[in-house]
Amino acid sequence: MRGDKTKGVLVLLLFLLTGALLGGLLGELIASSAALADIAPYLVKKYTIFDMAPASINLFVMQVKLGFVLQPNLISVVGIALALFLFRRF
């Protein structure tokens, strides 16, 4: 039974990630659409939630830089909400 709960969490994360990615792609399509030019700036404006500056690690043989930025737009949030709804429904 324990594996079922872990599987559910992994599937939920996959649903949320897919919803965010599809929402972001849809937002980019809306931004390039002439028909939706009036509302596009409100839908595709990015909001910075988390910004971790790149950290550099020098290992003398190679150099590694790691950083992370979370900047969803409104359409991405709608995609995440839709993915959560679909996950709960199925």
C-alpha cells in the first residue's frame, strides 16, 4: 500500500509539471497572436516567485554553475490548476 501513495505523489508532480509546461507554451502562442494582442500582456507577464542566483563550483577539472528561477505566468497557473483538477477527477 505504501508504494501506491508514492506513485500518486509522483503522478501528481508529473501532472503539475505538464500543466505548467503546456500553460507556458500556450502563453507564448498567445503572446505571438495578433488576435489576442489586447489581453496578451496581462496573460503572459512573468512573476518572479523564487530566484536563486547561479552558484559556481570550481573543481579545477571542470566548473559547474547551478541556479534556479521560478517565473510562472497567469496561463501557467491556469494550466497547473487544470492539471490538479484532472488529477483529482481521475
